[in-house]
Amino acid sequence: MTDVISAFIDNEPFDPVALRDALATPEGREELLDLIALRDVVQPTAMVASVAPSTARPTTRWALAAAAAAMLAVGGYTLGRSLANEQVVATAQITAPAPTSIATFDNWNDTLPAGGN
């Protein structure tokens, strides 16, 4: 029972059925806790330092995030300008329809005749 639990703790090959059977007993679970505690006591500090989540300084992460945000802003601005230029070109190709009637005024007080013609 101790061998399979020890192999599990040490990341060595083990029989999963044997581990299940060993941990099904109170003695097996107690052995697991003892081996975990023993490993914590005898584990070198170099191994603990090697599993640190991140070694980057917070200022480095902020600088990278700021650079990424600036690149996104410049890219968005460039994309927006290119799309706006395409829309202007497409709009310039539209022509006005031919007029159906022409209204002329001799002075500012004139009004349109009834019916708009």
C-alpha cells in the first residue's frame, strides 16, 4: 500500500486500481497525508522557487499591456480611416436623379403654386 501511494506522490508510474484500493482505507489516507507532510519538510527550497507562477515584474506586465493597447488603438484608427475612404469613394459615384419640375422665383416673397408645379 505504501509503495503505490509513494509512487503517486513522487510522480512515478503506479497502478490506479491499487491506488484506489489503498486510499479506500483510513490507513491509506493517513499514509497519504503523512507522505505529503514529509515531502513538504524534505523538499529543497530550489524546487519550490522553480514552480513560482510568474517571475515577471508587475511594471513589465503593465508596459506590455500598454504597448498592446497602443497597437490596438493605432490598428483601429488605420482600419477606420481605410474604411472611411472606401465609403467616400463609393458615395462619390452616386448621381442625382433628373428633376421632374423646376421652380423659379422672381423675388423672395414668391411661393410655389398649388400642387408644387
